Amino acid sequence: MKTDLTPAMQRRLAKLATAAGRTPAEMLPYVMQDGFDYTEEFIRKVNEALDEVDSGDGIPHEVVMHEAQAIIDAHAAKRKKAACVAQDRTAGIH
């Protein structure tokens, strides 16, 4: 399938590729799949996040993993408690 890009679209693709650190040819499939607006917004958000990490404003990996594990543990505890309650009910224990 051949796609002709207007000069404006070619400039937009080149600018997007520069922002993403890629070539226009590498970015074209993403633009074709998701459109310029979405792809530009996605790259903007990724670059903002990378800038945040580079400036030291990010959350350390260890903190994120600790918080994630706490969420998983809390969910597992609720499921275990619910399973015990259900088992007690089927056994006739209240």
C-alpha cells in the first residue's frame, strides 16, 4: 500500500520523529495506526516522564515496588478472608 504524505504531513512526521529520537520511517507505522494527534500526545507524555526522571522528580523503583506489593498483599488478604467466610458458611459455621 502506497501512502502519499502532503508536505505538511511530512514536516509533522519529521518533527514527531525528532521528538521520539527516531527516523520518520520508523515513526510512520505508529502514525498510520494511531494517527498524528495520538502519536504526538503519546511521545509528549513519554518525554515529559523521562524529563521528570532525569530531574530526580521520579519515584524510586524500590518505593514503587514496595507500594505495589502492599496493594497485592492487601488484595490477597481480602480474597483469603472472603474465601474463609464462604467456606465457613458452607460448613454451617457463623
